[in-house]
Amino acid sequence: MTKPLELVQASPVTNNIYVGDSLDLKAYVMPASVSQAVSWSVDQPDLVSVTEDGNKLRVTALQRGVVKVTATSKENPSLSKVFTINISRNDFKTNVPDLKAVSGKWYVDGESLYNQNTSANDYYMGGQKIPFPEYNLDVDLKYQRLD
């Protein structure tokens, strides 16, 4: 008889989402011929709502914070995988329509825009051209190292 050997994630183990957003976490027991039954646990249940569907867990962010979600093999509880979900609020306001990250690891938390990358080639871009040829859009960003 084959026994469970490993629990592997089919989703990133570290995730960043905003309050109100959802994501699916998936985990599988290896080898595939053994029971795929997985149990899920959440260390901060007041920050998220969850819907369990076998080896998939739908997580919806309710409040700002950090949540650890653990998937555990029901057949062999010594096999588990921990997922970390960083939940931020997106209250960032700008007058640049369709502002989106084009390069780098930008994220919004509250009313501030942050960049986790250390490259000088990170930039944001708006999706709308300025309708006045005599004007040029210039954005002043303040870089600050957070330790």
C-alpha cells in the first residue's frame, strides 16, 4: 500500500491581497494515488472568511493584517504546508486614470503606494494620455527604506 509522502502547494505560499479580494489556495498530497483529503486551519479567523472545497480553500479578506493558513493531510497529519496572506487596504487616491504597475513590486497599503523592489527600473503608468500637448505628466515619488 502506498503512503502519503509529501503535501505540496499548487498556489504561491506567500500572497498579497486587499480587503474585499479573494484568492484560492490549493494543496495536494503526493503521490497522487493516495487520499487527497486535506484539512484547512486559519490562525486569524477574524481577518478572513473561508470556503473549503476539498484540497482548495477560497479565502476572502475582511480586515487588514497577516493570516497564516495551514493545509494538512488527513491521512498523515505530519504532512502540512503553511500559506501566508498579507492583507492590505486599498485607499490610494490619484487623479491619474487606470494607474497600474508596469514593472517592479508595487503595492498599496491604506493611502500610500509602496515599492518592495530595489531596482531603479520600477515604474507606474497611467492608461490615459494627457489631452494637452503642452503639458507633461511628472510624478514625484519618495523612496524610503523600511527596516
